[in-house]
Amino acid sequence: MFTLLTAPSATLAGLLPLVICPVAPPGAQVQADKLAGYVLWGVLILFIVGTAVAVASIVAGRVFHSPHASKAGVVGLLVIMIAAVLYIVAPTIVSSITGTGCIG
């Protein structure tokens, strides 16, 4: 049948979850912030370059009477706009999922 342990340490160990919070080694957070900053600025630069290429594709499609190039440029602009919205929304979603980073 079922037995109940009455020892206080056994009941506390079974009822209270362990909380584990990872801590970065000394000096590692500065490097992680620097790397994240480089990635964010790189993505912003890619947004600008992608927009310029998409607009150039639309203009070239109009100049050379190529509807496929114009359509590709419009699709490129739409993809960049969707990516820009996700660029703003995604970090909030990730931080709400991970919380404080503690396990338990």
C-alpha cells in the first residue's frame, strides 16, 4: 500500500522544488553584451541594405519592363517589414518565456 513519510526533511524535500539560477562567470556578461550589440547593429544594417536592394529591384523592373523583378522587390519589402516587426516583438516573447532564467 501507500506509506506516508513523517520525517520533516523528507516532506520538505518532496514539496519544495530546488531553485537554480545560473550566474555568468566574472567578466563574461560584458563580452556577451558586446556580442549582442554587434548582432543587433548588424541586423539593423541588413535591414537598410535589404530595403535598398528591394527598392532598386522595383526601379530596375520598371525601367527594363520586367514585372518579375518588380514583384520580387515588392515581396522583398514585405519580408523586410515583417522581419522588422519581429525584430521588435521577438525579444519580448523570448524574455517572457525564459523569465529570470532560474530553473525550478
